[in-house]
Amino acid sequence: MNAVPWVLHVDMDQFIAAVEVLRHPELAGRPVIVGGQGDPTERAVVSTASYEARAYGIGSGMPLKIAARKAPEDAVFLPVDHAAYEAASGAVMMTLRAQPGVVLEIIGWDECFLGVTTDDPESVARGAQAAILEATRLHCSVGIGDNKIRAKIATEFGKPRGTFRLTKENWFEVMGERPTRDLWGVGSRVQKRLADHGIKTVRELADAERDDLIAEFGPKMGVWYHGLGSGDGPSVVDDTPWVARSHSRETTFQSNLTTASEIEEAIRALAEDAFDDCAAEGRAVIRVHLKVRYAPFVTKTTGRKLASATTDRAAFVAAALALGGELDEDREVRLLGVRAEMEMPADGDTVERTPVRGRI
């Protein structure tokens, strides 16, 4: 066999929960839910749930109060410990970076891509799994693909602790009849918009008229979604550091905000902090986004391009407050978030990125 380029997607299994179980071995086999301060009576969301907890329908992003209602009596709720997860992540990535012949591209705490030229990608995947387990006592799954999209999707078929190969050759055999929601980067809203055009499966998306998708989603995303139906995507793994596009700050309030002055004060504080994060990088801000979650749990996000790139803190805060002035004044607010989108640095970002879900 000839050595050819491959992309491996390494995804740590139940990463945060697994780190907590290593710290507390007595929790092995029990439903573990990590989120907020670990108090299910407070307003916060699940950061991760162990496989045992997932069996009860508990998953990331779920309010802790709902998770508590679903959880069995022996479930354990733990607070988020960022420092512990960062340390574990660092150990994992250091181990992978030391694997022979690989290029490492980190895309999150618990996942990365490996680029390697080989005639046996499964052997490389198993070697990576063994090295991580020996170094950290943590398990991972590995998706093997001929590009990043297929490798990323393949990982789900390898979970837990396994590997799976997904390429152009077996793409439609594996994915063709699956719903478009199973594609990386297709959320529930996009799935519905596709369904409105009679596109419900991956194969139907691949067979759709590209011009129809461009009309629905625009010239950039329409082309992207059309290619996604065939599993098309970038194939080069690059270790160039990620250039952040934005900084955001978000707060869930333990008691709903009910007055305009309370909301204005909260937006102001969040906007100042988000702007200061951008200023620390020496980069101007070009756009402001405001996220609001009304009680009981309805979330909306709005954004606005600034008149010009700015390094003026007061101008950015004023833009965020202007978005806040458009909120429904008759509804109580349980969460607010402000995101500051930055101007790219002069040397830009030379790595090929997809239009959705960050750097892949």
C-alpha cells in the first residue's frame, strides 16, 4: 500500500466528566453532571454529563434544574473546574504532539485534528489512543477521514473508545439516508429551512440544485451546505495558532432582571468586559452582538456592524446599549451576553477555515 495523507479527529470521551472521575474514583459508574457551581437549584447549564447520566436524557447545555429532575437519586452534581480541565487538556495535546509524523491542530479543550501521511491510519489512531491512555488515563475516540469534515463526523461512529473511517468512497453508504441534522454544522434551524425545500436527508442535500441553496442561504453558505451533502471540506491540517474572531461575556442571573435600569447596567458591564478583552489584544472592534434569554427559556441574538472599526470603549458600549434598547420591555430577562467581533490583524489568518463552527 502507498502512504497517502489522512486526517484524524481525536475527541476525548466525556472529557470533563472523565477528568472528574479520575479525581474522584468513587464516582466511577455513577451519573455525573458537571455545571455551574454544582448546585442544581441554581441557574446554570450542564457543561458535560457522563455516559451514565446521558442514559437519562441529560446533555450539555441543559439547565441544571431540568437535569436534576431527570437524574436518578445516585446522580452527582459537581462544579466546573476550568483549571483542572485545562491541565488535562494540555497533557493530552502534549502527548499527541509527540506522536511521530503528525501535525496537530487543536480545536478545543477536548478535540483536535492530526494530519499524517501513512498507509495505515487505523494504526496511527490506535497508537494515539494508547499514548493518551498511558499518559493521562483518559480515553478517546478517533475519526479517520480524507478531509476534516468526514473525520469529524466519523468520530461519532467510533464512540466510545473506538475508531471509524469515513471517506468519499463510503460517504453515501454511511451518511446518505441520515437526516441533514447529522452533518457537522447543520443545526435545527438550518435543518428546518432545508426541509422546507424538501431536503431531509444527506443524499437529498447533495442532489439539490446549488442555485436553490444559494438563493436560500446566500452565496457563501449556500455553496458550503451543498458541498456538505457530499462531505466536502478542507483537508489540510495546520498547526498555525487560531486567531480569535471575537470575545464575549455572558451572565445567567439567579433572579430575573425586571427593570430597564437593571438590564442597562448589566449590558454595560458585559460590554465593557468584552471590549477590554479585545483591547488587550490591541485589536479594533467592528461588530457588536447581544444575546438575551427571556424567562422562562427563550433565547434571541441580535447583531449590528459598527459605523467603523473602533478602539473607543464608550462607542462600543453605546452600540451594545442601543441593541439593549430594542429588547422586549415587557419580558423578564434571565441571561444576557455581549460579544465583540474584532478586526482581523494585518497578517490575517492564513489557515483555510470553514464558514461554520470555528476553525475546521
